[in-house]
Amino acid sequence: MNLITAAAVSCALLFVAMVLLSLAGEWVSRRQPARRTEPSNVATGAVFALLGLLLAFTYAGAFARLDARREMIVKEVNAIGTAFLRIDLLPADAQPALREQFRAYTKQRLSYYEATDTESLLAEYAAAARLQGKIWKASVAATDSGNVATRQLVISSLNDMFDAATTRRAAAMFHHPAPVVVSLFVVALLSAVLAGYSEPRDRFRQRTQFVAFAFVVSICVYIILDMDYPRSGLINLDYINAMMQDLLNSMG
């Protein structure tokens, strides 16, 4: 089970748990009417406010990381494209081998995006690092006796290309800390209990609200987790990563 499937299952369980806990809160409320006092309403409002803040901040954080990953892909495509074009500055006999290595490297970066778990990500990054080493050695050898300005242009473009890959690796490994996600689930469950305890006595309206509340919160949590792992869920960067495929196609 990959991470996004686990997130979907977790949110489905969250929905069921919230509905059941709301009903449990209602059951307790109906048997202890004397405890429905103003302080409990204050506590309920505080928990709902906390839930709202957690949802807002985690949503904003996930969206910010999604947008940053989008920019990183664009920057890497530009860096690889620039480095590939500068192969034309090298001696003619060194160009064919380097172009082939660049094509292999670009294919590897496409495979890196398609990896959906940490182990696959590390394996794909390691494979790309080996190709980086080959490209670096071949480029240094080709510019060893050439023009200094040409050498600087080629080497600087390779540095940008390698740095972009490292930056994307770091971003792929960074998500919401586990305690934040756990606290979001805990506060959501607690708010479900308090919703059941504090709602009006109309059973039909009350239980409809329980289901609606649990559904909305569960969907929001799923979207947050989906944005935080944009490789295999509903929200992804396929349309941006297509630029890498276009670059590979342009390499011939």
C-alpha cells in the first residue's frame, strides 16, 4: 500500500470514527442533560476553533510545498536544457557521447518523478547520481584543454543541473511532521464527540449534521495529505512534469 492509498484509507476511517463518536456524544448528552452548561459550550468552541486553525495551517503548508515543487521541476528542466545546449561548445568528438548521457539522465529524472515511495525515490536518485558522475567526468575531460570561458559556462550549467536534482530530492522527503498530522486527527475526533454532545435535540437534523461535518473534515484532511504527496493522488504535477518529457523529446 503506497502512501496516498494509506491516506485515503485513513481519511475513510476518520469519517466513520467521527460519525460514531458524534453518536456517542449524543448518547452521553441525552443521559446527562444537567451537564449541558455554558462552560461546555466555551470548550466546544475552543476545540472547533483549534480544528479550524489546524486545517487552515496544514492546508496552506501543503499548498505552499506543492507550489514549490512545481517551481523546482521547471527550474530543473531549464537547467538540463541549458546544460544540453552548451554541449555545442565542446569539441565535436566529445558531443555525441555526452548527448547520449544527457538523454539517459533526463529519462532517469522522469523515472524519479514516477517513484511513489521513499525506497524507490532513493534508488532513482542514486541512479541519477551515478549518471551525474559520468556526465561530470566526460565534461571536465572535454574542456580540460579548451577555452577557459567555455569551461566555466559548461561547468556552471552542470552545477545548476545537479543542484536542481538535490533540491528536488530534499523537497520530496519533506512533508508535514507526523505529530502535526496525528494532532489533526485527534482534534477532529474530539470535535466530533463535542459536536454530538452539544448539538440541538432534533435527532434527524442532528445526525445529518454529524455526517456532513465528518464528511467535510475528512475530505479536507485527504486533500491536505494528497497535496503533500503529489505523485500518485488526485492532485499531482503530471502536467508540469510533462515539460521534462518534452525536453527529452527535443533531445532527439
